[in-house]
Amino acid sequence: MKTVVITGGTDGIGRGLARIYLQRGDRVVVVGTDKAKAEPGARFIRADLELIDENRRLIGRLSAELDTIDVLVLGARFQRSRRTETADGPESNFALTYLSRFPFSHGLAELLGRAADPVVLNFGGAGRFGPHVGTTFSSERNITASPR
């Protein structure tokens, strides 16, 4: 039995992977924001990975509760159509989809190192939806778009 940790494990590809690993009899930990969407049988941990302290908290919790991680899926993603910043300051899409993956994966390196054949799967998505013509950034760090 493998231990699988999936960020973004309550929707889309992450949820599909959780279902497959559960069907194989593996122990699955899903990280997300809505427990109601977790696959039955998966262990759910609520975390907002846009925030640095949430990444640290989750690393600490997983390190205390797990002996090893065989598969780490970095799939947390939530695309906002408007630019927003996290409480830490970075733009929220960037903080979740890219920035959080570095401290999270490196913070779990010891648990991954205990696995016979550890796997890290990192998937993301497009940076924007649809065509954006004449998009500029103002000095207040807000996005304004020219008329189409």
C-alpha cells in the first residue's frame, strides 16, 4: 500500500487520481478547501496553499502524521479572473499554482526520501483564460484591459 498526498485532490484531475489510488487500496490524503468534495475513503486536510504559513503548517502536520510519502501530487489550482493578492503579498494565482509548490515539495523531501520509488507529479494550467488584448498593469498593481 502506497501513501499518496494530493493537493487539489477534491476537484478535477486531483479528485480523479484520488479515486484511482483509493480503488487500488492506497492510503490517500487530499488537501483542499471543501471537505464535502473529497472522495469517500480519502483523508481530508483543509489548507489554503496560497499562504506561506498554511504551507508550513501542512508540512509540519504531514511530517508528524506520516512515515513516508510514495506519491506527491501537486495539483492545487484555482484560477481567478481578477487580479487579487494574498495576505502575504504575492498575486494569488501565482502563489497557489506555482510559488507554493517549491516550499511544499522541498519541505516533504524527507518523507519522499523514505519511499522505495518516490514520485512527484506537478501539474498546472494556463495563466489566463481567453484572449487578452491590450492588457496593462497600472502603478496600483491592478489590471485594466483595453476595449476589444
